[in-house]
Amino acid sequence: PEGFEVKGKEHLVCKLNKSRYGLKQSSRCWNSVLDEHLKSIGFTQTESDPCIYVKEEDGDIFVVAIHVDDIILAGKTDEKIAKVKESIAERFQVKDMGELKYILGLQVIQEDGKVWIGQPTYTASIIKKYGMENCKPVETPVDLSSKLVSAMEDSELFNKEEYQSAVGSLLYLSSATRPDITFAVNNVAKFSANFTNEHWTAVKRIFRYLKKTVNYGLLYSENANPDCVGFSDADWAGDLNDRKSTSGYTFQINGAAVSWRSKKQTCVALSTAEAEYVALSAAAQEALWMRQLLTDLNVNIDKPMTIYEDNQSAIAMSKNPQFHGRSKHIDIKYHFVRDQVEKKTLTVLYCPTGSMLADLFTKGIPKEQFKKLRELTGVAIKLK
């Protein structure tokens, strides 16, 4: 290696007896050692997420969540948490940070049966980074009067590095604790290779909205519905460039979103029902994963998971296996949802459009409706 050359032995290499920090293999070696130790003290790795370990003792479940070398412990009593801390400290040099307040840039506040998770510090930092600290705040992240299209050949392009950097910063925020900006960020991210000042204006609009809602995050309550419930929606032919539709879904537990997505569909739908059916298929896949995760965490699920849909035709297609002339062209993979409904792992129910939470993830919506859906999704101001 460089710095260890011996004249006449340049063809030899050094054999490491243990993994060193900074090597490509180090993270894998660390994970293997930690995995081995957790299993030796009675924990089981979950099938749905390899970074979550569970252990059942005296009828209570204990959960260990891992992100590289950051570890979260969740248990019913302080005594059990202290016991697991001791077991880990016997094998590794650890630093006890006490009750969870910050993890991976997320702020966590726990009080009176409520848990709030948000990123106010990160939000303020990116607003400042892109020179938007003195901007005029707005109530919604999407300007309804503006429809984004790809740049033309004679269009004046915006600074590539700044645009892509800003979109990347917003993507992290939207995927972690701010589902209310997910569609807006997804909408500007589509143009990361070819963008103009009009697209940059749309990005700045998101920062102006964040300026207004910098202290917002997800609020979970023990008094809210503990069941996992999904919402699925689609915006038919919403993309003006290729007329593809946008799928959106969200799943909620205890009053706030735990999983959400906004994604342009890969096929061109010929009707609203088809667009909604394709979106429903994506939501069904996520529902099965959520079901498996909850089962791994010892949550008793004795009935089909519910997904709400606001299109009656899509609901009928998910329940009726007959070969319809107007749906025979739909790709086989999208009939996955019909198979799950037959197996009774999922049930699809109607939800009025005015209460469809997934609307947040498919299109820009008016201010009052946006505020209503944002509140129903569990996005709320920070606990004091």
C-alpha cells in the first residue's frame, strides 16, 4: 500500500486482521457483528425490514431500529430499555443519548400521549442556503395558475447545479416528514435535466410555502385510530408533455401518515378509471408490505387492510374478475390488487373526493381544501 513500500517487495500486499474504518467492506462487517450480537441476546430480524429487530418477553414487544451505528430502542418500561442497553454495552462501546429527541436530523417530541416528528432546523437551513429567508410566505406549495412543461429549444436555461441541489434538498424533506410538499417537489424534480426560470419559480414557491410552515411536522396521537388505513388517488393525464397520469397514496396510523408516495405512471391511461386502477395497484403493494411490517411488530391484524378510493369504476374493477371489453388492454401486473381483494388481505372502499387524502399527492389543490387535507394527513405545528 501507499506509504508502506519495501524495496524489492512491491508485489506484496498487506493482509488485514480486522476491518478498518473507511473501507468499502467496513459497513458490512459492522452490520454482521451487530446482527450476530442482537440475535445472541434474543432478538429476531424482521422479514419486512432488515434494520428492525424485535423481541417478545412477558407478552410485551421490544423493538430495536438501526441506521448504521445509530440505534433506537423502544420498549414498554424503562427497566427493560436499561437491560437491553446493558446487553449492547457489554459488547460495544456505546454513548447513551437518553430519551429520543433527535435522530438523523429529525426532531422528536414526546408528551401526553402524542409524538411529533419534524425537521424545523433543516427546513430553516435550506431556506437560508438558497437565499429565501426574506421571501414572501404563501399558503400552498403549488401555483394553480402555472402548468410546467419541458423547456423548448430556444428557452433560457437556469443554473443546473443550483436547481438540482435545491430539488435534492427538498426531496429529502418531503420523503421524511413533510408529505404536504411531496407532489410539488415531485413535479419540479421531473425537469431536473432540462429546466428554465419558470421551473425555478416553482421551486421558489415551495420555499415560500416552507417559510410559512417551517415548524410543521407529523403529529401522532394515542387517541387516534390505531389501524393502518390507506388512501389511493390518481390525476388522469396530468403531465402536459406525455399525458401520463400521476399516482398518489398515503397510509395512516394513529392520526398521521407513515407512508406516502407521488409518482408519474409508466403507462398512458385511456380513462380516469384506468388511471385510478393503476394507482390502486401501487397502493396495494405498499399495503402488503405495511401488513407484513405490523405483523412482525406483533400487531394483531385479523381483518383485511382498508384502502379508500374515490372512483367507483376502479373499485368495481378491483372486485369483479369478469373480462370487460373496456379493461382488457390493462397490463396484467395491475390486476394484482384484484387478486389481493379475492384473498381478503385487502378491501377497497369508497371515499368522497372531498375527503380523499391522496389528492395531496396527485395535483395542486385550492388553499382551503389543501389546508383541510394537510390537517387530516397529520401535518401539524410543533408541540410546545
